Amino acid sequence: MHRKSALSNGTAGVGEGAPDGQPPTSTAEGAARRSAVAEEQAFLDVATARRDRLADHLQVELSSEAQDALERARQRMLRQQYDELRRAEEGLVFGRLDGLDGTVRHVGRVGLRNDGEGGEPLLVDWRAPAARPFYTATAVDPQGQARRRHIRTTGSAVVGVDDEPLDGTTTAELVGEGALLAALGQRRTGHMSTAISTLQREQDDIIRAEATGPLVVQGGPGTGKTVVALHRVAYLLFTYRKLADQAVLVLGPSPRFLQYIAQVLPALGETAVVSATCDTLLADVQVGRDESRLLAEIKGRALWQPALESYVASLLPRPRELKLRWEGDFYVIPPATVAQALASAVQGRPYHRARAVFAEQLHHLLADVVAEQREALMEEMEEGFEDILARVDRSMEQDHQPTRTSTGSDVDGLLSEEEVEQLRCRIAENATIARFIEAWWPTLDPETLLGDFLTDRALLARFTPQLSPEEITAVAAEPAPWASSDIPLLDALADLLGEVDTPQPQGEFLAERARRQRGWVYGHVVIDEAQELSEMQWQMVLRRCPSRSITAVGDIDQAEAAHRHTTWAQAVQAAFGDRWTGAELTICYRTPREVMDLTEPVLKRAGSHNTPPRAVRSSGIAPWELAITPAELAGAAVEAVRQLRLRWHGGTVGVIAPATRIAELSAVLSDVPVLTATQSKGLEWDATLLIDPQGIAAEPRGWNGLYVALTRCTQELGQLTLTQQSAHP
């Protein structure tokens, strides 16, 4: 099935960039390195040529014009395959498994077969079950493997290999330690890259976990939460093809974060993905103002969901006699009939959908009443005509004339089923009837309705009795435009009202249709920085994924939002109850040990009960601190950034400061990002300059924010602390 080869003498760190950073010293090691690199270069050349041939063939197939819907569907599938092959130019091959039985499997970005019908596998897709031992095999549990090899490439050239025997002769803590540490040591570019070649076992376990219910992943700084979440999307779309028909929603904490991760999923060949923040889930609604943490906390509570449900239910019309005018006459629908039609129409439907169902029933009811009254009128006319005919007959008998045999039955007053249906259609198209229904059961705009509700103290007191009078006053005093915490309330109200028979967006690309359609139901939802979601934001997620196929990743110790929960159980109780599964990432790969050593006292001040992740790498650079006065801040920040950029040329530098100092620093630091701790969530730089850590700690949930700020760097951390007197002579 797979080609066989003799197992070469693999040594950890064979090739350039060995774990200790030093090249092999002996002649034998040098020869082994060159032989291994040459062997993998030969395979990469074969795989690249095969990929190019397949891509060229698909390009020819795509050049023909589709004649029907079936052919267009086929071409969309071929286009996806073509794009996936073309995106796999960098890192096409990154791994190899040597089995105990002598078989060899190469692992890469995409799966490839050899030429010919039924060709054997040439390259195994990293998401395929056959590739899993590459991420999970250990010396204790080799899973039938003798060796794992990480292959490092630059463009079309193999630049090094890292071999890891799985026979118990080595005790490496990490999978592919050399390749992993080499990747972690590279300069940051401002965009997240894929990590399919260096995923670790605990990460892979989560990536490949079942997607049948909510999975909540706790992970501290640098544990690869985002990497896991995004690669899980790629794995699920590969494994469960039907998900691609529904799309996957990726929710991030900020537009900057979404920009940072934007290249990952396309690089993995996945396009059936919609990325958004909770603030941008409603495509036509913009957040226009900031608000206090008090209001954000109040509006984030779960109580608003039942409150809005009750409010919308109160807007439904009540049963009463309906008097309708049709062609100059009035017709009455009795209250009992109206009540029955109302109950049948509502039945858990959204407001506008129930209205449409009731309108259709009313058209039938009115048609029936019109037909019945016409029948009754004809019967009355018929009875009178019968009396006249009887008198004529008696007169003719007296005159000895022949008796008439005609009766009133010669005149049939009944409408046929076809005539009743035609009458119903005319009623349905009648503008007067439509205006009557609109007046009795009006169309409602969710934005107008929510604005009226939130500014009416009487309505708030009636439907949100859990709020204190002071809280009601605070909510009612807030003017338009919308704040971030209003978006979940608006989404809930829009869902309860439903659409008003608007055409659904069309287009070739599934993700674009899903993005524009508020009621789209996704196959899976991934949430990054999930600890920040309020209870009402969790409800937004559930509306878009009623199957609860959800992956939420975050660090409860980094929570800075206004809500009060401090554990995952508290965070998801309103959405999931106890029906969710937890997982944990325990190893910090990104943040160096020197920086993580600073976090323990900060975590304690934040009230954490969790064990911080264990850092597995050292940058060799001790964090430094410089005390300055507020008057020296601008100059000291400019000089510190200049020095950091020189030291990390080709990489990235970020600045984190209290919210009150962002404007001042942004004015003098135009060439680096200057962010609050909240804005920096999920981001990373080679070097971080942390300004006024005491000021960050003094902010609401500031110790959590300081924990975030301390852990954004991959190499160097500098701090400027503010004092009243200069530390310089």
C-alpha cells in the first residue's frame, strides 16, 4: 500500500536548525544530514510535480462553460480543489512517518495520489486519520511507528529535517521539538501562520474531538488556543463534508484580531467560513457609541431573553370580532373563530411569520363567509320565488292549464370549490384587506421597537422586574446610537420578530450568502476569547447554531468584560446548563519562560484559581524595566520602541498601555500598534513594550488585563513604569 524503505539512522535534529541551534559536528552526522535532506528533496520534487499536473488538469476542466446546474455544482467543487492545490505551494510536504513494518507515509498540506487509476497514496492530508500518529505517537505509545520526521522547507527547497525516534531511546517532551522551537523562534510578521507541521498531542486531541456538542477549551497565554480553534475548523470541514454546505462561523474579539488570523484558513484551503465579531454579526447595524461597564453588565444578563419574548408576545393582537368590507358589503368573523385562527398561526412562530400565516387563514375565512352569505341570500331569493310559482300554479289549475314542473332548484346558489378559491385569491390581492391586516397586526421594525422599549421606564419595570429602579433608570437614560451590549438585544428582538418576506441573498459564494443573512444556521461555530462573551452574546451564538456544535476557546483568567463570571461553569450556565465538555491546554509554547515567571503574582491578584500554563522555551532575554516620570513618557516610549525595532528587525513590536494614555502615545508612535490590554487579546509580537503597568492594573478587572499585556511577546518584554521623580540623574 505504501512504499517501503530501510529505516535510516535518524538522529534528533538532523539538518540545519537542530534543537540546540548548532550544526552536527562529526563527519558521520554531516553525511547523515546531507543524505536525509537529499532524500526528502527528491520526494518533495515528485510531490510538487504531481500537484502541478493535477492543478493543470483541473484548470483545463474549469475552462469549459457549465451548461446546467449540475455542471455548475461540479465546477464549484473542482474550483475548490484547484484553489487548495495552488495554496499548498509553501509547506506542501512537512512530515514523514516510518512504520515498524517498514512502510513510509509522507504527511502534507493536501492529499495526493500517484498517477493512474486507483493510484496509491503519495502524500497523506494532515487531516486524514492516517496522519494522526504524526501528532500523537510517543515513545510510550508509538502507534506502530518507529520514527517521526519533521521536514522544513523554504519554497521548493528542503532546508532541514528533525528526526524523532519512537522506540524509547529519546525522551523529548514535545512532538518534533526541533521544528517547533525553530518555528517559535522565527520573526513575527503581523499575521498568524498555519501550524500544521508543529501541532502537539494535546492540541491535536482537541482539533479532532467530536463535534456533537459544546466543547469549551481553557488555555493560558501562548498555549495555541487560536491555532487549535482554526485548525479544528479545517479538520471538521475536511472530515464532515456537509458542514461546507452550511458554512462555519468564526467569532473573534476584535476586527484587528480577525485581520491577524485572516490568512490561516484560506492557506489551509478552507473558504466556507464566515469571520465576525459579536458586534458585526448584524450586517446592517453599526455600533456607534461606547458605554459604561455598569450598563454593559446589566444588558449582558440572561434576563433580557425572556423579557423580550414576553414583550413581543404582548404585541400580538388579541381575539375580537373582525368586521371586514368586501365589494361594498360588510362581513363579520366572530371572536371564537379569530381566536382559533390566532392560536393556530402563532404556535411558537416569529411575530411576522405568525402574521403571514394568520393573514392567509383570514383570506380563507373571509372567502368562506362571503360564500356562505351569498348562499344564504340565494336561498332567501329561492324561497320567495317558490311562493310566486305556487300561486301561478294554483291559478293555472283553475284555468285548466298544464301544470309547470320547474322549481327553485333550477337556480343553484352554491359556489364551486374552484370559484371559492378564485374568490380567496382576489381577497389575498386586495389592497383594502391588506391595509386592514396591517392596521390590526402591524409590521414592526426591530431597531425602532428596541429603542422604544429601552427608553420606556414603565415597559422596563413591567418586563424586567429583576432590575432595580436605579438600574432601570440607567438603562432608560441611554440615548441612541447603539452600543455593543445593544447588539445581542437587537439580535434577539429581530429573531423574535422574524423576517418580513424579504428575498434571501443569492450568490455563488456560500460564505457571502451566510454573512448577509441574519437567520443563517451554521454547521459549526468557533469562538475565540470566549471568556469575554456575555450571557446575551451566548444566546446570539445559539441562534446561529441550534445544534450546539460549538468550539469555544479562551482563558478565564484573561476575562476583562463587564460580566461577573470567573469560571467557565458560570460563563456558559445560561447557554448550556451542564451539557458541555471541557478540555485544557497546559503548555505555553509562545511566551518565554522568563516572562511567564512574572505572571504568578498577577494571577493571584486577579483572583485566579487556575494553574498557569507551563512554559517550555526560553528566549534567553530577561524582562527589563525602566522608571520614568509622566513628563518623560513620550520621549522614553519613542526611544524604547526604536531600540526594540533595531533588535527585532524584520519582526514586530507592539505597545500596550492604559486606555487613558492611548491617544497620547499614538500621536508619537505612528509606526507600531498602540493598544489597550483588551485590544491586544489574541495578538503576539516579537517584543512588547508595556507602558504604565500600574495604570493597567488600576482599570476595571485590571489585574486580568495586566496578565494579558505581560504575555503578548515571543522574545522580549520591556516595561516603562511611571514615578513622580525621574530615575535618571
